[in-house]
Amino acid sequence: MLALTLDQVQVSYPGLETPVLDIRSLTVAAEECVAVTGPSGSGKTTLVNIITGLACPDRGRVLWGAEDIAALAEARRDRWRAETIGLVMQEFHLFEGLSALDNVLLPARLRRATGRDTLDHAHALLARVGIKRANQSTATLSRGEMQRVAVARALLRRPKVLIADEPTASLDPGHGAEVAELLLSLARESGATLIVVSHDERLINRMDRSLTLSAGRLANAAFAGLAA
Amino acid sequence: MIRFILADLKRLWAASLIIVLLVALAAALGVGITLQERALRLGSARAADKFDLVIGAAGSETQLVLSSVFLQPAPLPLLAGDVLAKLKQDPRVAFAAPIGFGDSFKTYPVVGSTPDLINALNNGAAPEGGTPAGEHDAVIGSAVDLTIGQSFEPMHGAAGDAGHVHTEFSYQVVGRLMPTGTAWDRAIIVPIEAVWEIHGLHAEEEPPGVPAILVKPKTIADAYRLRGEYRGDQTVAVFPGEVLTRLYATLGDARQVMSIIALAAQALVAGAIALITIAHVAQRRRQIGALRAFGAPRSAVFGIVWIELLTLMGTGIALGFLVGWVAVRLISDQLTRQNGVVLPVEFQGGDLGLALLLLVAAAVIAAVPALLAYRQPAVAALRS
């Protein structure tokens, strides 16, 4: 399983004086479950983009295990992400017209990464997240069910890291709690490192620890710095 | 990927349909122009097949061919009466048949001639019903709406003109010709002597003049010699095929102009589609970003957009070929009903090249939004 280390990471946008993300040092241990909180505009999404390899920092290293993903070329980074990271977003990004099962399989199929057991695994995951009919069209799912399908999709390729960006923010409290429970228990079952950006207190409280971002810096930076 | 593309097209069916129809119309325009010009060319060439050499009084060669081969009414100057007699006695001539215009019945031209012409038009066979024997016997083309045994009175002037009816003279239909796919299918052929008589010309005094003579030379060499001899101050001799070739050159120019117009229309459609699809890709940047974020490679994103568009445009091109063919078929059938000339509407090997060219153009156009999708950053998936 993978640990995350950020080292002197900085992201700036032209026209802005201060960097939107400025983290001197951050370490997340393998299999740790960490919450990231902070007001909007504090750099949470930028942090997710950087640690998933969707974007690269202007400076610094982003180490997952021994691999600095900031140094990888875009295609390599895409492949690394597909193999390593399971992503759950606030918007479910399920594709209309495809069944729950096809949605779960879509990213792997587009990468031609479906093996013999992939289909069985997809069925098992859908059953695990509580979707009874795998061939149900996504248009007929409730919002809670949609996010559960998205969780199953994130886990299909047995990622070493699970990253969720506000996974419960667009759900009612009942469905939100279900999804939070699923994320935590599935991460623990699979031994994946879990990083969740959230405002949801009930979710944050169940994580191993919580980081707070403020204006692109870790609010408990002194503590994190000492720990490193 | 195919399942995703199908689901996507189903979801965007209205926009997809518009793209297919736009492409189909643009393709049909180009295909239609090509097919119609070809049909006119082939049809007229086949119509002139039986007319080896046509001799008329000095004047327009084109008009002589249009009047004799296509029976287009026009006042032709008359040949001197002795030309026909001289040709009939010429040893190089298999037959020489006069073609005399002037009368009509309903919308059908009444043409005065001799049995030689009937033979030539009917490939040597006797007309169905019988061969004309007397001055009042008429033979009709296959598309003439008269029955054998029916009588009619000819009207002076071309079909559709206001003229007087020759009530003093009537013909009886004795035979019907086989279909030839030419203007002569709509003709009523009567003895030339009857035409002269109706118009007060009498063959006994001195041979009356005729507007045109169809000549069948015995050999090709004879044909050229005869044409040379009868090209002079008084007469003109033409190979209809040669005159048509000149007309095709003009027709070809017209086609070229129309092809340029069609090409411009196609370019406009191509531009419109490029704009629509680029806007569409921009609208879908979050979805495309999400695909990338979940692990789809950039090549798959390119492939999805490219195959989707190429499928739509390919369908449009195929549909356009069908629509173009059907439209030209309908137009040509209407023209055949009006003047008898059968216009063959057919695709040729070269059309495959046009289809391929359009497909290649479609592939290039589809590559533009596909490339934009390919280059779209994956970060767009996440809320910002």
C-alpha cells in the first residue's frame, strides 16, 4: 500500500500574488484515513488535483511511495492514476444510457484493462455497495444509489489509494451516512489509503486524523512540519 | 467504447439527426449534379444512336440535331426538293428518309417520313399491328396514348401551339413501334406525302422540300464522304454524335459551375459542423475531464469524439447518395414523360472516389473537435 509525501509543493496562478497551494511538507501513511477540511477557496480541490496527478505543481515533489508523479509525462500519469487511484467526486459523473454495471466497467474498458475476473469483481462490488440490479439504467437510480455506483467504479481496479472529493455533499444526510460508511469500510477492507475532502462532520470525525487548509497552507502546518 | 458511443448518440439524438441531415443534403447536392449531368449525357447519346448522318438546309447544326433527333419544334429552313431524290439514288446510301415536321396531335408531334425510318427505329422489325400502306396510315411511338385502329385529325403547328385543326384530313393508327427510350417514342409517324398534301404541296409537279433527311450510309468511309459533300452553301450535314459532344462541353461547363456551388455548400456545412462540434466539446469538458480522471486514456477520449462524429457524417454521406439518386431519378422520370428521352440514372466507378473523398473530408473535420477533446485538461472534472 502507498504512503503520500508532499515536499515543498507550490501551485500558483498567473495574476495571483500568493500561491493557491503552498505545502512545505505533508505525509500520509499507507492505509491511513485522512480528512481534508477548510473553507471554500482554501485550495482543497487544487490539493486533490495535485495528489491524483490531474494537475502538476509548479514546484515540489508529489511522492506516492517512491514515485514522484509530478515528474511523470501526462500519458504516464494518466496510466498511473488509472492503476493506482480510485476517485469519487461530489458529482457522480455517471453516464446516462449506460447501466450501473457498464458505468462501473467503463474506465477499465476504455483503457482495455478488463481481465477475466473484472466482470465478476464489478458484480461483487455492486452487490457490496447495495445495488441489487446491475443492469439497471443509471437514470432510474436515486442520488444515494448513484454515488454508491460511483464508489464501486472507483474500486474496480483495486486501487491502492481512494480519494473522495466532497462525496456526501450532494446527498441527503441518510444517503450521505451510507456513502461515508461504505468509503471507510471499503478502504479498510482493501487496505487502501483514504483521503477525503469534506465538510461533513460525521465523516470527518470517523477518520484517523484531519488536516485543515487555509489560504493554500495547512493550518496545522507547524504540527505537520514537526511530525515530518 | 462502442456501447458508450451508442448511448451518447441516443442521448443526443436531436443534434445527431441534424448533423446527419445537414451532411446528407450537402452530399445529395453534389451527387445529384453529377448524376443528372451524366443522365442527360447518356440519355441523349443513346437517343442519337440510330441517327448516323442528318442533312438539312444550311443553318444551325445544333438546331438540326435538336429538331430531328429530339423532335424539338423549331422552324427549320427547307432543303431543296431534289436533294432527297439524289440521296436515294446515291450508291453509298443504304437509305435516306425525309423528316417532315409541321403538325401535331395533342402533345405528340406528327412527323412525315417513309417506311425506311420506321424500319430503322424499330430495328428492322415490322411495327406491332402492321406496316403503313396508304396515305392515311400512321404508326405511333410506344409512348403515344392512342390505340391501333383509332383515327385522329392532326393540328397545324407544334404540340401545345394554338393552331387550326386539319379537319379535311384524318389519319388512322395502323401500327405501334417498340420502345426506344428516345423522343421518337412520343412521335406519330405518317407518310411524308400526306404531310405535303395537307400543306398544299404536290409531289407530282416538282419534289417539295423537306426540313431534314436522315441518311444511313453503307460504310463509315461513305459517311465521312457524304458529310463532306453535303457541307456547303446550300446544305449542312452533321453527325449528331459530334454535335452532342460539343453540347456536352457546354453542359460540362454548366456542371462545373454547379459543382463549385455544391462544393461551396459542402464547405459551409463542414464549417457549421466544425463549429457545432467544437462548441459541443467545450460544453462537455467536465464529462471528458471525468472520463480522464477515472482513468480513460487520452486516445480513448479522442476516439470517442472522432468515431461519434465520423459515424454521423458517414451516415449522412450514405443517405446523401441515396437522396441524390432518388431526386435525380424523379427529375429524370418527369423529363422522360415530357419528351420521351429515357435518362439513365446510374452510379459509376468514379463515384466511389467521390464518396471516399467526402469520407476523408469528414474524418479530417471530425479530428478537429476530437483533438480539442484530446487536449482538454483532465482537471476540468472537478468542481473549481
